Amino acid sequence: MKLLELYAKMKGDLNQIEQALERSVSDDHVLLSDTSTHLLKAGGKRIRPVFVLLAGKFGDYKLDVLKQVAVPLELIHMASLVHDDVIDDAETRRGQLTVKSKWDNRIAMYTGDYIHGKALTIATQLPNPQIHQILSKALVQMCIGEMEQIRDFFNTEQTIRNYLLRIRRKTALLIAISCQLGAVAANADRATANRLYRYGYNVGMAFQIRDDLLDLYGTEKQIGKPPGSDIRQGNITLPVILALRDPGAREPLLQEIRMIRKHEGFPDTKRAISLIRNSAGGELADELANCYIQKALKALEGLPDHTAKKNLTDIAHFVGKRNY
């Protein structure tokens, strides 16, 4: 089953998730309601709720229960995007103006905090303390990941290990616990929840590497923002780290990165992107993403032969090849 077919099959349940998301951020405070729904209306893959619902198929599937996991996880993701756009000084996301661009930085930061608060309010309605513990620990790790990214802005000497630890915290962990908590909320056994966690972790690592590749190799139409946004704001991603190891690209690329760092406003990244594309960095990064996909598929092997298992397999293949 192709990904679009999967979404069509899950349309009824996903529509209920979407409605719950809209209700969760609506508020008597008009400004907060407007800013919180701004990104929501821009759409998104809703991949985290999809993982929650599919993981729930391996246990006692109850949408009303799973909704109380899926909605908070998507809200936490949304809040992180609002905060990221302030840090990155991003003007657009998904082809729409960001909250910080349409309003301002202060309103965007409080909007992100508000969405976080809404997420926790919903999650605490579930009586299982394990869910709260997993969620709170993940939030702490996500904050550490964000701080590490800021610390390493324009750090051209960072290692691949630094990068992998950072994206584990920033991206992979939230996807991993989406799979894990879907199983936990559905009362699946511990071994199943652990397998789904490992699947989600590896898919999440591949997802972020592919995202970083798209930022350098994609078009503005594909990614909903100008290419080179990461390097423009100083985020040295895996393709860049690997390109800097290429003797033919290293020195000119270092020079371009220094120029980008000194430039105020909206620096030109075309030369830097060209150097990266002509190096082996992109190919090597893509190979590593594929390794994570293979690990994700391996994690699924011990699960029962359920339709959801095939769906998760299809999603892993999509993430490994995605171009938007």
C-alpha cells in the first residue's frame, strides 16, 4: 500500500485527530487562538499521530484513548517548530508565513509555550504514569538537543557523532516515543512497545537526515522554504560535515561558510550549496539514512503479521526516499 492510500484508509481516524487538534488550541484569548491555529492550518504530514495509531493496532485499539497520546505529541512537535522559527529567523514554513514573521518573536515564543501547555494538559488525562514519564523525559531531551544545535552554530569542526546525538534528541526521540506510546496506551506487551520504539527511533534518524538533504538538494516548492536555510542560519548538518571531509571541497566551503556567517540579513548560499552538491557529502549522508531504514525494518521483524506492520514498512520505505 502506498503512503497516500494509507492516509486515505486512515482518513476517518485522522480527521478525528485533526478536529481534536483544532479544539485543543482554540481559546477565549483571540490572539493565542489565532497564532496557535496558524501553523495547524498550514497542514503537515501528521506522521506522529499516524505512528501512534498504527502502533495502537498491536494492542487494544481505542481511538478515544490513542487520541490523548497522538494529539499531545503533534502539539509538542508544532510548538517546537514555532520556537525553531524564532531561533532560525525563518520567514516561511510549509509555504506560509511563520508565526514570528506574521506577528513577532515574543508572540511566537509564548505561542510555543502555550501549545506545549495544551499538550501536557491533554496527556495528563491518561492515568498511566509511564506515559507521563516517557513524555516528560523526551521533552527534556528535545530541549537539550535544541541547545546543542545553538551551541554548534557555524561549528565546522563538529563530528558526525555530535550531529547524530543532536538529531536523536531533536527529532528521532519524538518519533520513537510516538510508536512506543501508541503501544503502551493500547496495553500492548512490553516487548512489542520496545520493538516499536526501536523502529521509530531509526525511522526518525533517517527522517532528519533526509530533511537535511532536502534543505540542500530540494527546491523551494518541494520544501516550502528557500533551499540552504540550515547553512544560512549556521546549522551544520550531516551533508555539510561530510562535504568538509572532501579535500577538494573543504577550503572553498569553509570560506563560503565564513562569508555566510559575516553577512547580515539574507546571505547568498548558492556557492556553498553548489560545493556541497559536487562533493560526496550528499551521497554518503543518503547511505547513512538508508542504514537507519534497514535497522527500522529489522526492528519490525519480531512483530506479529498485522496490516499495521506492512503499513509501518511502507512508511519506512517512504521516509528513505522522500523528496518533500
